[in-house]
Amino acid sequence: MPDRGIKITHVAPSGPAQKAGIRPGDVLESINTHPVRDILDVRFYSTQDRLHCRFYRGSNPIEIDLSGEADWGLEFEPMRFHACGNRCIFCFVDQNPPNLRRSLYFKDEDYRLSFLHGNYITLSHVSNADLERIAVQKLSPLYVSVHATDDTVRARLLGRNKPDDLLGKLSFLKDHGIELHCQIVVCPGINDGAVLDETIETLSRFYPSVRSLAVVPVGLTRHREGLTPLRGVDGTASGELIGRVRRFQTDFRKSMKTRFVWAADECFLQARRTVPPAKYYEDFWQMENGVGLVRHFLNALKQARRHFPGRIPPRRLAVITGVLAAPVLRKNLLPACRRIRGLEIRIVPVKNRFFGETVTVSGLLTAGDIGREAAALPDGWELMIPDHCLNDDGLFLDGETLHTLERFAGRPVHAVDVPWRLWGNE
């Protein structure tokens, strides 16, 4: 058995690999003499027309030729991801309550996950060999947690004893044409103020390789026993962040023809500021990071309401949301739904008792907290919850399922991306 390669978990019947004699359990060791470490290597080295592949069955090599254009009919074992070696003083994983499922305590720091799924990484443990692979295989874009470009401040935030040559790594990636989207998690008193200014200014010099920059308030739960004392970003601080970011945006639009840096939606909601129009967000580079998500929803609502039905069969719908977004939904969704006869709708903000009431976003709501709030509703009301409360396995953060919530709440529960899915709107 080779000490490298990836194991085959499934071989499609009558596919090229099965016809060549490959079986589940065999290991793909190399393609055209290139060692194979994971599925990214398979994709990268399979672009040639003819491929000479070496498999192993136990200690016995099997060498076959396959076409690079054909579907081999193979499925491979999942990648094993690299764990994070930092001890970030604001890490959300460290603020999880005990007794959750094991996967919620895993801290990933893997450039492959960043490329494949947009996960943020610090680059602090990326080796020279990793950088070379990123450059050669064009693993772009990547998503990078910077937090500070000052070596001392960044080391403090990441819980490191020494600098990690972030700027050298960014320079290498820029020189090799890798696109980067960066974030700064703001911890008041540590990396705000002049430190934040320096970080934004320094990263702007890497444009257009660093294509966008998000400024995100630190998230703090009630489970911080024994952790570094930190302050949250309140409404006043959020307003200051918005103003600071906008001053940079004014300069960058003149010099780079882009705003380059954006404050997260949470800042606008905390500061009770109007969410900017769509053009402000340009290409919505960081929507999955909470930058422009509210505006995207409001624009989708504006388009969808043109097709709202005039009447539906009688229905009472309670829209579950986090405390932060509730005012936006009351102001915009409720008026849009008044034209639909037969529909009664109410906005139900849920306080987060699981993580603590300082956590106000809907994506971190649990079945337990939603169920307790739903218990106060009269009979006959259905629940709508944001589908991002559930993971790909259909589990809430407290490990419960949609079916469990329905039993606990005693009413139907619908997990959808937008409420108008529930009245057949196109």
C-alpha cells in the first residue's frame, strides 16, 4: 500500500474505470507520474487527453490508461482537512457551549476549503510548498482573514508568539495572479482606530489581487469563561466604523475606481442606518460574509412583490428571524404582503438564549430557542424559518431537526430562503 494517494469509495458499473478492473478500496497514487494527494490534484492533472494512472490494490500496482475528457466513474474518499493551529482570542468555536456534536468544535485552516467553499483562512500555516501549489494550480479566489497588518497586533489576535510573514505571502500570491477577498474582524481597543486605518491602507496596495475587503464586528457569545476579555461593537462603534470605511471608499473610488472596502450589514443595522443601494456593493463580493445580504434581500423582495398573488387560501404565517433583522422585515416585508388577501403574517424575533442575547443574527438560532418563542403563538399559525438555520444534514446548531421542532412547537415549520416561496410566488 502506498503512503500517498486517495482511496476509491465507489466505481460506477460499466464505466471506464470498472472496465479497466478498478474496484472500491483501490488507491489512485499518480496521474502521468504526478503524485495525487486529493481531489484537487485529480482535477488538475486530468486535463490532458491521455492519462497514465497508477493505482494500488494493497501492495500491488495497477497501471492503466484513461481518457482525460471522459467521466471515469470513480468516487473518492473525502478530503481530510487541516486543523487550525492558531489560538485566536475571538474564535467563535471557542465560544461554543459544551456537549454539541463533535464537528462544531473543529477549527479548519485549509486553503483547499477556502478555494472550494469560500472558508476564511489566516494563511499563517501555509507553507512555501502550499503557496507553490496554489500558484501552479491557480487555486483562486481565496478568502483571507487578515484582522491586522501590524505584526504585533495580528500575532496577538491570532494567539501567536511571532509574526507569520503575512505580507510576504500576499505578495507571492499577487505576483502569481491569485485573487483574494479579505476580512477584518474588529475587536474594539485592539485592531480598530489607527490600526484599522493602517490595515485598510496596506491591503489596498495589493489591489487588484486583493479584490475586496470586509470589516466585520466581532461576534461574542455568553460562553467566554477563561477567554480573553473582549468588548463587542455597539451601535455607536458601528456608526464610527461606517464613517471610517466611507472615508476610505471616497479616496479609493478616485484612485482605484472601486470602493474596495465595505462594512458588514450588521454595522448598518446596529447603528440604525439605512442600508445602501445595490450599486454601493458593486459586485457583492462578500455577500456570504454578511456584506450586502440585506440589500440583496430587499431587491429580491422588490422584484418578487410584482408577482404576489391577489388572494391565497387563508393562511397564518409567523416569520422567524433574529433580533437584528426584525425591524427591516417589519418595515419592508409586512407592507409588501398586505395586498395578499387571505394571508396573515407577523414577524417574530427570537432572542438567542443558546449563545447569549448579544448574538442577534438568524443563522445562529437553534430549534430550542425558536420552539420556546413559537409556544407563545396562538393555534393555527405556521412557522417560517430561514433555511440557513440548518446545515446540509438538516440539523440545527443544537443538534435538533426540523421534525423535532415541529413536534415541540406543535405546528408546521417551513425552512425556506425567502418567505414568498410559501405562497407560490414565481
